[in-house]
Amino acid sequence: MSGAPESPRGRGVWLLSICAARVGSNMVALNYATAIPVLRPAWGMTAARAGLVQSVFLLGYSLSLVGTSAAADRWGARRVFLASGVAGAVCATLFGALAADFLSALILYGLLGLVSGGGYTPGLMLVATRYEGPRRGRAMGLFLGAMSLGNAASVACTGSLISALGWRAALLLTALGPVAAAGLSAVVVRGVAEPPRGGGPGWSGVRETLRNRAGMLVNWAYTFHAWELLGMWGWTPAFLTAAAATAGAGPGVAVAVGANLTAGMHLVGLLSSSVSGALSDRWGRTGMSLALLASSAACSLAFGWMVGQPLGFVLAVGAVYSFAIIGDSAIYSTAITELVPARILGTTLALRSLIGYTAGAVAPAAFGLVLDATNAPGAPPRVWGWAFASLGAGALPGLWALARLRAMPEARAMAGGRR
């Protein structure tokens, strides 16, 4: 591993650096979602159209995850990680500069999603290469936790910038995050050895992945988790803005308050990703995942009905919600690396991305449709409960998949036999 630090301290610095790059690249992940309360009237969008822009971004991201996972198997995770970072910086800047209505946002934000996936799966593969055994769960949890920190920064910065400078400046300035991340990534991965690869997925790799029952159960659990998570991320800033407005905040202030509350929830998610990955090393992957998924589904069924409640109470429930809904992400990623051979790891992650993020991409648009159907047309939404309940209902089948996995002998391969 020429040029790569080998000491524990050096590896720790490397991990923090690649996490910092992940934070920067994620600065645009929720800038549009945060701006929805302002952009809906400015661009004349229904809730369904507003959700569709987010869904197209996520669908592009889903396709990008598939493509970059397969490319990582063929050309190497390091090269794909770097190329995606540069493309993401360019497209984030274009979105901030040129998006002016529903159609232009649909195209430009979708394009941004289409080039952004290389920071995720190839990054996980690089981290998995550097960390083995019982420390892998914690390391991958920290890397995924950096996504939550980036989300928090994206929401908080966008909300503050909208209040101070308007939505155009907010979209442009948050695009500086991916620009900085691209430069940092070039330094971080220089000299890092490539993970093992098998020359691309091919049909044999796909067949082997589909025949791996344990791995596919993890993928299905991840799919139902993604529906709930991505739908919640796409609409929580707007929901908390509505909660702040109901509590008496003015329009500009409500956006900032909603953004800050959402950012706080994502910071709890950062803690969750880090802690849950480490706890699953000790207590088992399926046990932790079952507890977290059941808790997040319960929160989804209740959260949307809390408009009008004191904001402190809403935030407290939101903290529990955020902790539960993101905590199992790191566990699913770690479990996949333990249940499938390294030669098809990229293929398995690509398939997971295809089914998981496609389901997750539908969730914001479905949420918007339910929101339109349960509220008076043309007025700001007041009833949010049914829309959030649609997320919780979609998460429930994941509990079945995890229970089936826990009962299989192959589950002993996870977390040193702790399942």
C-alpha cells in the first residue's frame, strides 16, 4: 500500500479525512429539500411536483450507485471515487446557477444525482479494505455518519442562507462543499491500494449474488429501510418549517427554524451511525437492526400528527426518529461485506443500490401525492400524518427480512458469530 499510512494513528487520520470529503460532497444532498417551502410558491409547484424533483434526484443517484459499483469492480474504487467527486462538483454548481423552475430543477438536480453515487459505494469499499475484523463496523459507521453530518450542514447552511441572501445564493454557496470535497479526495486516496475486484459484475456475478440468500435478505431489509429514510429526509425540513409557522414564526424565520431543527436531527443521526455500527460489533447485526427499524417505523406512524405540539416536544421525538432511522444503514453495509465474497462485493452493492434507492426514490413523490390528497389544494399543508404514515407502513416488511436472516446459519458469519 504505497504511500498509505499503516500506523493506527495514521489510519485514523485517513479515516477522518475521507469522512471530511464525504461531508463536503453531501452539502447539496438536502439543499433543495430545505428550500421547498420557498421554491413551491416561487415556482408554482404542487407538493407532488416538489416531491418529484427530489425523487428524480434520488433515482439518478440510484442509477449512479449501480454504475459506480459495477465500475469499481472493473476499474477500481479509488478511480471511480475521484471521478465522481469532480463530476459532482460541476453539476452542483450548474444546479445552483441555472435552476429556475420545476422543469429546469427536475433536469439539473436529476443530473446531479446521476453523477454523485461514486462517493458512497466505492468509499465504503475503500474503508472496508483499510479496516478488518471487529473494527470494520465502527469505521464504516463513521464513514456513513459523515453523511449525516453533511446532511446537517446542508440543511442548516441552506436555511440560514435563504433567510439572509435568498434561495439562489443558498443553492450556489452550498455547491462549494462538493468543490472542496473533490480537492480533498484527490489527496486522501492518493497511494491507497485498490480493493480486490473481479473485472466487472457480469451475469455470473449477478446470478451468484441472487443465489446468496443471506445477502439478498440484507438487501431487502435495506430496501424497506431506504423507502422510509429517503422519504423522511426529503420532507422533514418542510414539515418542521410548517410546525414552526404553526407555532407563530414568520415565513422567513420559519424556514430557518425548520432547517435548524432538521439539522439537529441529522446530528443525532451522526451519533447513531457511529454508535450503532460499534454496538452491532458487540451485540450482533440483526438484533440491532431489528430494534432500530421497529423504532423508526413507530416514529413514522406518529411524527406527522405532531404539528401544533410544542416545538421542543416535536424535536425530542424527531431526535429519537433520526437516531433510529439512520442507525441501521451502517449495519446493513457491514453485514454485506461479511456475507458475500469479495469478488462480487461491488455487484452485490450495485444490486442493493438498484432496488433500495429505486424504492427510496419513489418515496418523496408518493409522500407528496398523499400530502396533496389529504390537504386543501393551493393552501399550505396542515395535515402531515397520513404522508408520514406511508413511510412507516413501507418500512414494516424489513422486519420480516431481518427475522428470516437471523434464523439462518449463515448469520453466524456476521460480527464474529453474534448475528
